[in-house]
Amino acid sequence: MPKGDFVKKGNAQLVADKAAKKEADKKTFEEKKKENLLKEPIRTNGSSITLDYDLLLEKFDKYIMETDYPIIKEFCVKEGYSYDTIEDLKRKLPALAQTIKRALQKAESYIERNALHNKVNPVFSMFRLKQPCFGWTDKQEIAINKEPTKISLDELDKLEKEADKLENKGENQ
């Protein structure tokens, strides 16, 4: 085999190897994208930080399990996360949004259970449960009868006489 043929095959193999590596890198990128971009740099207030989402979710789950009344801001303070960053990530990471919902559900059930047993202040319970994250509201129902009541002329005369009597009593006193 001539030397030139070997070089040509070698170059073709290099080109094929580069194409295969590029395709593998593309697949890896797509997989990371599907896995919610593990360890994606996050920009906050002009600075860039890197978060390990799996670690964040693990810490949050542990906090929820160990705390009777989970408070998202308390978790942020304890673990050193910015509340604003968590709120931004909630929109990007469905897993984090679900974890936050679980924390709110646990907090809601804690308030409800303890309010039923008079273990928490009822005013606090009502105020807290009416916050938008829990969705409770005061509901007033006002029934309006759209059809007028029909009365006869005799009944109308009686009502007018009674009204006059009441009016005269008020003036005499």
C-alpha cells in the first residue's frame, strides 16, 4: 500500500473522530439541558454564582422533613441562599417549584391542625391562611331577589297607615 493512501485514511479517520466527538458533546449538552442544567451559572445583581441544583433540592427536602412549620425565607437564611435567587430558580426548575409547593402544603396543614386544637392564635391562623400562597379568602354571599314582591293596593294602604302611625309616635315623643 502506498504511503499516500495511508495518510488519506488517517486524515479521514481524524475527521470522523472529530465529528463523533462533536456529536457526543452535543448529546451531553442536550442531556444536561434536560436535567435542568445541573450547575448552571446564575446571574444575580451583576455577580455570577454556580449552584448545584441537586444539592439545593436535597437540602430543601431535608429542611421540610425536619421542620414542623417550613418557612422558605428561613431555609434561605439557614442555608445561605438568596430568597430572590430561589424565586427565580422556581420558574426554571419544575422540581424546585414542586418542593416549594410541598413546603407550603406542610405549613398550611400545620396551621390548620393547630388552629383546630387551639395551639396557635386564631387571628394569626386566619391572617396567614389568607395570604396568596395559601389561597384562602373571606367569602360574602349576598342574595339579591331580582323579582319585585307584588302586593295588593289594600296591603299597600295598610303599610302606609302603619308607617304614618310610627312616624306620629316618633314626633310625639
